[in-house]
Amino acid sequence: MNAPLHEPYLRRLAHRWLVEYNPLYFFSAALTLGGLSLLSRGLLASENFLAKLAVSGIAELYGWALIGAAALLMRFELRRPAVLLALLAALYQGDLTLHNEAVAYFGVSGLLTSCLWVASFVAKVVALGWAMKLRIPRHSASVAGVGALGVALLPRFVVQSDGFIGSRGVALWLFGTAAAALFAEQRIESREPLDAWGRTVLSRSIRATVGIWTAAALLHFWFWTRELSVEPVLLMPVTLLLSTRRLRRELAVWGLVGLTVLFTGLLSPTWLATVAGLGACTLLLRAFRKPERVPTHEVARPSDAYRAPSQAPPPEEEPEPRVAFVVAGSDERRRLYVGVASFAHLALWTETWGGGSLPAHSLALDLALVVGLAFLFVRLRVYSAALPVVALGLHYAVARRILTLPDSALGWGLWAVGLGFALLVFSVAGTLQYERVRRRELERSA
């Protein structure tokens, strides 16, 4: 709660910096983390499993103490310092001592302690909700649990597998966890009624917690690239594909996904199959979880403990738009199906490819793609489904030397002229189809 404005200035100042924003909380967390770091260095040469376990045990105990302190402050209605402690507790949930990496080389005992860490993580999420009087939905708790499960078990998986398989597992975990968080509406609510500013603080605190856990996950990823031979190259395409959540236009999504897959194939062909598969997942998410911004009508006004009664109130803040997810329209969804099928085919086709000439065609795989796209083309009138079939047929013809690439200016000129006529026909057909669909939609709306 804020200090009353009729109190003396110094008392209000002391209330702000010793109650609401007490810096001693941060000093306590920093000292504990520094002490744990020194303990970890001191025990680095020790092969005693219990010695390594002691460091993470102290970190877990301190995290639980932060949650208990936050709950105590909330019971005295000191919300601001309670929020600070809750954020520090979220920070300590990120396994800052790298306990799971330290026990990855141990056998059943190491696996057991990692599972206990995951159980403690999930229990602390529930305890934080209780302490801060929040209603945490199962989806949000499940996403946090999956993230913790990856931090706990992936180091062991990477150690026991080769670098390629381990790196692919890490990439799938990063993409899946982040997509589950990004393409879902946040429904964490307070169990007590809040005013507009309280809801704004709650929203910002949730974003801060997500940011803290994201930074912790990236810290572990960085350590895995340094010590466990995980390839860092996959972080960039995963980030680019996830950034499609912020794109409103369908064409922008297609462009970003296509360029990401293309440049991966050109620069890191070993990872083309992985990125193509993730591209198919991205387009599938777009089909059923298309983001739309919904304006909110609440206006939040921040409080100011330093403001005197005679001063004017601070300006009102503009409400932040809320993101809602809807199923894409039928036409857009069918086009996205074409991309999903094409990228899935590319991922399966190039599974063993590492550069050079593309692998030989698989008749069963190609036939499955052609049949699926033919259904979209004939029955659902998705004319863009013809493009992957044409590209597949051209590559097959060139690979089997049914068609040969030109080796002279005359040959390239004939190819260019033929392609120009083909593009003209396709563009005119696409324009007519778009106009037909637009007029039909206008007639329905009228």
C-alpha cells in the first residue's frame, strides 16, 4: 500500500524505499547467489554426489523462503514488496546453480534428483499462485512444467546421444515450449478484485516472469553449446519462426517461413529437415491459432507515493491491446494446408541430406504429397496447390535427365521465355480467382 500523502516527505521516501521497493531484497538474493557460486567452485573438483547436491538444495531452500516471505507480505496487504519477492523467487526457479547439468553424468541418483527438481519447480509455481492470490490455469502451469522438464532431462539426453540428435532435441524443446506459451491466451487472474492499475501491474509481472524464465532457458542453452556440444545454429531459425506470432498478414508469414527454410538449406543444409518440419508446424499454428489484437477499454492510472495533494494526477496510460487467437478463414487455412504438406514432405525427403545434390526421390513420399495436394486443388479449389506439384515434377524430370538444364545462352533464353509465359498464365488465373472470391464475399455480406 502507498504511504498517505499527508505524511512528511522523508517518511514517505523511507516508506517507498524500505517497504515498497526495499533494495535489501535484491542484495539478499545477490549475496545468496554469490555464495552459492563460491560454494560450487569450491566443490567443483569433488566427485562427491552429495556435495554437488548440497549447493542446489540451498538454492531450492532459498527459493521456498522467498515464496514464504511473499505470502507473508501479501497477508499484510503489502503487495509491492510481495511482487518483488515473487519475481526473485521466479528467478531462483531457473536453476541458476546449473544443478541439472552437474548431475547429468551421474546414473539413477542424478536422474532422481533432476526429477525431484522438476517436482519442486511445479510445486513452487502452485505455491507462488497461492502466495500472490492468483488463479493459474492448467495450461500455463503445464507449459512451465514442460520447460522445467527440458532443463532437467535434456542435458542427460545430450550427453548420452551424439551432437546432431541432441541438438535436434533441444531445438524441438525450445520451439514447442515457446510456441505453447506464445500461441495461447494468458488467463492468469487475481483471486481478489483489482482496479485497472492493479490489472496492469499483474500483466506486467506476468510478462516479467516469462522474461525471467526465458532468460534462464537461454542461459542453459548457452551452457549446453559451450559444454555439451549442442549446435547454436538452430536458435536463429527457431526464433524467426516463432516471431510469426507478431505478423498480421498472411503473406508476411509465408515470406518469413519460406526464407527461413531457404537460407537454412543454403547455409546449413544438415539442419534443413529439422527447420522444414518446424516450418510446417508454424503454418499449422497459423491456421488454428491466428493472432488478432483486441482493444481493451480499461485505462490504468499509476499511483505516485511522492505526489503531494496539490499536484495534478499523473496522465492516464493508454490501455495495451489484448491478443486473442482465432481459427483462420477457410481460404487462408486451405492455403496454409498446402504449405504444411509441402514443408512436411521436404523435411522427410531431406532427413539424411547434408549438402550437395538433393537425395533421390521416394515414390511413396512423392505420391502422398501429390494425392494430398490434388485433393486440395480439385475438391477445395486451392489453386496454389499446383505450385509444389509443378516444382516437384520439374526437379524429378531434371534429376532423371528427362529435362536437361541449358548450357548455352540460346537454351537459357528459351527457358526464360517459357517461364515468362507460364508465370503470365498463372498470374492472370490467380487474379481472376481472387476477384471471383472477393465478389462472392461482397455478395454474401450484402
